[in-house]
Amino acid sequence: MAYRTSKETQLRKDQKKEFIIQTAARIFSERGYSGTTIKAIVEASQTSVGSFYFYFPNKEHLFEELYDRLGHIMGEVSEFALERSRGIIQGFCFSKTAELWAYENFRGLAKATMIEAAGMNPRFERKRAKIIEGTNERIERVFTKIGQSNTCEDSKY
């Protein structure tokens, strides 16, 4: 018979993993990638080394999780702004402002992922490139829409 985890146990596991991720985001933001150790994350999250390795095989995989989250946040705030705009130009401005807001509000994490870790690891580079690619795709959509409307008037996006 296969072992099944109860919903309550799974919820506790998910909460613990999330707490480790949130704590790691703070530590990476404060110390950067190179200055952050598993020991520092474990101590700050008040977990054990074994718990850390239960959820993440190494520091790099945890950092990749943070890349994914930053990329998701960037895409979500930008898309939200585009969808709420009353026109193409306004949408573009709102979208870029929303991305700048996200960078500002997640400054330490953005610095650690987008600047400090640039070129450090091929997987990190792919993650960083994916975030930038998402921004470029949104910009391209806006300019394609402007080209299709044959005007720079602020028509509906």
C-alpha cells in the first residue's frame, strides 16, 4: 500500500517550504547570491538542514524558484496593467510602470537575480533571459497593435 499524506500534513509541508522560500528571498536580497549560505537560510527560517534538503536539493534550485517567482510577478503586474488600460499607449505606459513598481518593491531580489547572478550559471541565465523575453513580448504586442491600427492615437488595446 502506498503512503498517503493527509491534507493537514501536506498543508504543513507547503507552509514550511513557503516559509523557507520567503526567508531565503529576504536573505538573498540582503546578502546577494554569493553571500547567502544554506546555513544562513536554515538559521533564519529556524528549520533544520535536513528540512532544507527535503525541499531543495541545493541553494541553486532554491534560487531558481525565486527567479520563477520574480518572472511570474513581472508578467502578472504587467498583464494586469495592460488589461486595465483604456488604450494602447496608456497600456504600454501602465505596463512598464507596473514592471518598474515590481522591480522597486522586490529590489533586493531583482538585484540578486537580474544583476548579481547574471552569467553565473547557465540555468540562471536562461531564467533571466525568460523574464526579459516576457517583457519584450509584451512590448512587441503593444507595438504590433499600434501598427495594425495605423495610428498612434490611443485606441483600445
